[in-house]
Amino acid sequence: MFKSTLAAALFALLSTLSPVHAAEEASQTQQQPTAVPNPFDPSSWTNLYGDQAAGGAVNWFDPSTWSTGAATTTPMQFNPAHPAGWAIFFDPATHASAHRAFTNPATYAQFMTPQFYMQFMNPNNWLAWMNPASYSAFLNPANYLYWMNPGAYAHVMEPTQYFQGMNPANYAAFMNPMTYMQWMNPAAYSIPGVDVSSAGGFNWFDPATWGNVTQTQPTEASK
């Protein structure tokens, strides 16, 4: 009698807990996946933020998917005198676009002009190296987690971006005499916000002149 009563009580308890357990399991399946990429989970390698993997999974055996996201192949203006110029290669949001731009020969035409080198004469670029805000991309832990994921490097497998070197149109700037004639143009040596052609010109040896430049220079946010 006692055993039958105990069995009935145990059965009633299990019947009561079953719906609760089922509801708990159902709620667990509805939880959102973590936002941090898991480098040990291959299925997460193609679900990355930024412009690295906008098209989902890539089928490496289907050539039609190799050019996913490779449309951004236009030349890119590069400023090596400012920390932001180097951050574009480290920031996941801009790295793939920068990589594609630098596989385009047309990007390197800017190295043949004086404007590219005048960036080193801009006091605002000098001051930017002392501004902690200029290093925000390098101080973001999420960016380091991103580069630990193999999927972050998937864009290097896009053959389309490497075909740019075989396009004669991408060498047009190198064969254009006007590219090299800029070295003869005094205006090409100007610093943004500084009029070196005005009466009296620009006194490179007067510290007060440089102080006026930094006050009149536009900020990076306003460019």
C-alpha cells in the first residue's frame, strides 16, 4: 500500500515538472547567439560584421561566388601622415575596402604627385599623433577578437580584386603627362587652409605662423 502511494506521488511530481522542463528548453533555444565570433566554429567564419562578408557563406567550389563583395575596387586616397590613414587597414569596417583599393594599380598614382607628400607638412596631421582619439580603432578589443576569426581573411581569396592589375585602364594616370605636370604647379604644394601664394607667402621659420595654421585648419571630423 505504501509503495503504491509513493509511486503515485512520484508519478504526479514528474508529470508536473515535465511541462516546466519543456518550457525551459524552449526558452533556451530562443536565446540570441553571442556577438563575439567563435574562432573554433567554422559556421561563424562567414557571418562577420563590417564589409568583409556581406554575402553570407562562400562556396569555394563555385567561381561565381568568388567576387562576393569585391565591387569596391576604386582607388583610395591614402594619408600616411595621419593615424587614421593606417587605421583603415586594421579596422574591420574598412580593411576589406582598403585591401581591394590597394590591389588596384590606379591607387598608386597618387604617389607621383606633390599633393601626396604635402600631407606631411600639414600641422594638423602632426597633432593627430598626440590625440588619443586617433587610436580608437587600435584600442577596441572587439577588433582584435575579429582578427582571431579565420573568416576575417576570406576576402583575400577573391580573384576579382587581383584582376585589376590586368586592366590597362588602371594605368591611365601613370601614362597621363598631367599627372607629372603637377610638380610644376605651385598650387600643388599648398597645405589645406594655408594660402602659400598670398602676398608675403608662408614663413616656414616663424613659429607664430604655424600657430595660426593649427587654429585655421579644419578638424578631421569636419573633413
